Amino acid sequence: MNESEVKRNAVKGFCEQFLEEKQTYPTVRDIQAGVEEVNSTSTCHKYFKEWREQREFKAVERVKMIPISDAVAKAIQENIDRIVSEQVSVYESVNQEHSRHIDSLTADLKEAEDRIAALQKAVETAFEEKAELEIRLRLAVQKGLAIVLS
């Protein structure tokens, strides 16, 4: 058995035991803490995802084997469609809110950049005025000395 199979089996075993004991799926951090063979969160996530998908696929296959009437199947499908529709609506709502927030932040950033540019221009103007005043002062001092000396 190669190293990845050892890790995969260790994660699978841990997940099965965790689910049986706690009646809930473990988190990636739970797996990382409980499986010595795996240190990386990405590796934990990869093997956990494989295990969960296999488990869910098996559950779906078991449900398919249960004989149900067309009316029950239709009701189940309508329920699934309603839940999916609700989740899509929630996702779209959150997505729109995030888009508005990003637009607001982008506008704030543009405003801040404009203020920075204005401040830089004001600083440049102040330095130019200071340099001009220093030149005038030097000329005035020189002229004053020339008047005093004459």
C-alpha cells in the first residue's frame, strides 16, 4: 500500500468513527488533529471530500433502490428544487451585497486617491512658494546689504 492510500484509509477510518460517535461530519481541523499520518489541511480536505462524496453517493444509490410512487418522487423532486432555489436566492443576495460593498470600497479608494493627488499638488505648490520666498529673501538681504554698504 503506497503512502497516499495509507493516508486515504486513515482519514476514511477516522471520519467513519467520528461520524458514528458524534453524529456529525468532522472538520478538517478535527481530521488533522486525529490522524497522525496527515499534516496538511489540503490533504485532509482532499481525502475528507472523497470520503464524503463516496458516502453521499452510496446513500443516494440506497434511496434509488427504495420503491416509491411517482407522486412521492415528484414531491421529493419539488422539495429539492425548492431548497435549491432558496439557496440560489440566498447566494445571489449575498453576491449582490458583496458587489455593492466592493463598488463602495472602490469608490472610496478612488476618492482617497484623488485626495492624495490634491495633497501632493498642494505640497509641491508649497515647496515652490517656499523656494521662491527664499530666493526673494536672499535678494532682499543682498539688496539691503548693498544699500547699507553704500
